Amino acid sequence: MLNLPKKVRLLLTSTLFNDITGVRKALRLKVDINSSGPDLVTPIHLAAEKGYTEMAEFLVTVEGIDLNLR
């Protein structure tokens, strides 16, 4: 994850730690909500995998999210 752009790292790390404030900050930096890490996991997949219901509910409201990415 160290080789990712800073705003993508912020998005994924914030999602991993269930930090909606951090995700909002990344979105203000115009990060692509469908960005993925080296394992190809997107924020919505990560939130679902971790059982972060509130995070997942927030992420699905973000304009441009693709719920069908795999």
C-alpha cells in the first residue's frame, strides 16, 4: 500500500479503520471512490468484509461508486 498515491492510501486506511471522517477528507481531495489497493479491494468491499455497516451505508451514497467492481 506504500506505493499508492497519498489520497488513495488515506481512503483505504480510513476505511480499514472505520474512520468516516478520514474517508470524507479523502473524498474532498477528489480521490476516486472506486480506488483499490494491491489486492484489488475497494473501500466498499473492505467495509462489507469488515462488517462496518455505517461505513458501507455512507460509501454507497458517494457519487460515482461502482457496486459491481470485483
